[in-house]
Amino acid sequence: MSVLVVGLSHKSAPVAVLERAAVSGDTLTKLLRDVVQAEPVAEAFVVSTCNRVEVYAEVDRFHAGVTAICELLARHCGVPPHELTQHLYVHYEDRAVSHLLAVAAGLDSMVVGEDQILGQVRSAVKLGAEHGTAGRVRGALAAATAARSGAASIAVANRTREHAERLAASVNTAATTVTGLADLPAAIAAADVVISCTGATGQVITGDMVSAALAARTVPGNARAAGKKQSALVIMDLAMPRDVEPAVAGLPDVVLIGMDQLSEHASAVRDDDVAAVRAILEAELAAYQSAMDAARVAPVVVALRAKAANVVDAELARLAGRLSADGLSGHALDEIAQTVRRVVDKLLHAPTVRVKELAGSPGGEEYAAALRVLFDLDPRAVEAVTRAAPEQEGSR
């Protein structure tokens, strides 16, 4: 089985396509379940954020896996295949693992180095193990960022008051209030910056709502209008699909910032910082590859050591029978047994360690095959070890 990723992101598709392709809730759950049920797929999880939709899967056939995932992605996204496929990218085996590491580290993000994506990947893996959905945490991140940036007060609006109160409690700002969506116009009127990021399928902030908020900002007696020109109202729409009606951008004294503008003005990150992170990822990928290579030859090594142990035990049993008749003490027999086992372990140590090291080289599997032939290992013993490994993992 090999790792395969099929997806699209802000690097491969325009915001309009990403918006249409976004999956969440029941749609995401159904997509994940259908992918897992596809014949070439053994396991899968889906990373679905504002900036990407990616299906990670373990497959036994590359072309069949790509075909199945592309078809299911198009079906559940509701985007015709001929429109979607031109924006899709595919990574396989080592490249797929390397891509996942880069995504989790924030190197593939719109804002390079942001750490939210790591939590999203973790959530995708966890929920995929259960039966797969992807949650949204961007609203909480926005509130926390505003607090760290020195916001004097923060108002949290949500359909569910309990959710709003939980988010407000997590923000390190004393002046944090909670309001319902029905009171959103009043909250907008009192705000300098509005950040919207919901999972709604329709628009949450309309042109009429913002117009009413602007009018309230200029009403005589309003504290905001006390003798000075009002600053522009900044609205950031971080949702996918969009929360804010596009007409809002045409209103006077309103600055609307969407995901497309953010992609054009992503924060600059120093090249040497990115290079340092990539070096870490390369080291982690090399360690992963070494572990996978070693795992492939591990059944042969285990079978070899088991055979050696059986041979030693049989010879020691015969030796004990002969020497006991000569009156040799039990302590002496134990010392002989330990010495023989140490000798065998030392003789096997170098070749078994070396075969694990060579497993990652070109033709590495041939070294394991050589061990099987040279030591006449029973293929059934090797297969038994291979089967036992996943059973032991599952019982932990």
C-alpha cells in the first residue's frame, strides 16, 4: 500500500473554484466514507479548509486510486469533472508524505508559517479515524489574533450562544461581549473591524445590514460620531463559501477584504526561515523513509532471530543432557547457555542491522531476499510475522 494525495489549494485554483469545491459537514463525511469504500483505497482522511481540499489515502494501485478519488471529489463538491480536474494536483508515495509535512508545517499555506493548519490536519486525522468530518477553528484563531494585537474590545456573534460564550472565554481580553446574530447590525455599527468566518451555506452579512450599520455610526449622539470623521469600516471575510455579500464592497467607507485579496498580499517570510523549516522536513522525511524501509525487512530479521533461538535451544538441551550425566552443576550449565546465546546474538547483530540500513538503497529488498535464501528461512514464518504486526498495533 502507498500514500496518495489528490487535492486543490490556493496555489492551484482561483478562489471562485475553491469556494465551489469546499466541503464540510455531512458532505465531507459522505465524501470520506465513499473514498474509503472505493476498491483501491484502504484508509483515508480529508483536509478541508478555506484554502484547500485534499484527500489523503492509502491505496494499492496508483491509477485506480487517482481515478476513484477524482470522480468522488467532483461528485461531492458539485463541480463538473472537466472544471475540477484542471486544478487538481496529485502526489504519490514519498512526494505525498513530503507534501503532507509541508502542509502541516504551514509552508504550503497562503500565509507561510501560520500554525492553524497543523491543528486542522490533526483534526482531519482524528475525525477520519472515527468516521471523518473537518471542523472550523479559523473564527477562534481570528479572535485570539485580534486580542494579541491589542484590540480594546471584542464582540462575538454566533447562532448558538453557548458556542459564542466558549469562544469569548478563550480570548485574553477583558472587554469581550457575546451577541446573537439578530443583533449583528448593532455590533457592526460599533466595530472598527469585522471578521466573519462561519460554516453557513448562505451569506451572513448583507449589503442592507451594513448600510444600516453605517447609518447608525453617523447618528447624532452616537459615541463613534462625537465630533470627528468616521474611519472606514473594515470587513474581513475568511469564510468559504463567502459570508459577506459582494455588494458590500461598493458601499462608501467600507473596505471588504476576502480570501482572494489575502492570497495576493500574503505576509512575507524570510527565505532563510523557510529553508530552515524545509531542512527539518527533509530530515523528518528521511527518518520516515528509513523507518518504512526497516519495517519492510523486519519480518525477515525477526524470523531469522527466531530460527537462531530455536537452534540454540535445541543444541543446549542436548548438551545439558550429556553434561548433567558428568555431574556438571546447574549454575555452570546456565553460564554455558548465556555464553552461547551471546555469541549467536553478536554474530547476527551486524548482518541484521546492516540489512535494515541497506533496505533504503536501490534494490534494498534483495538483501532481505538474500537472508531468506542464505539461512533457509521458512516463508511461512516470515508471513506469520508480517501478519502479526498489524494485529499487535490494533490491540494497543
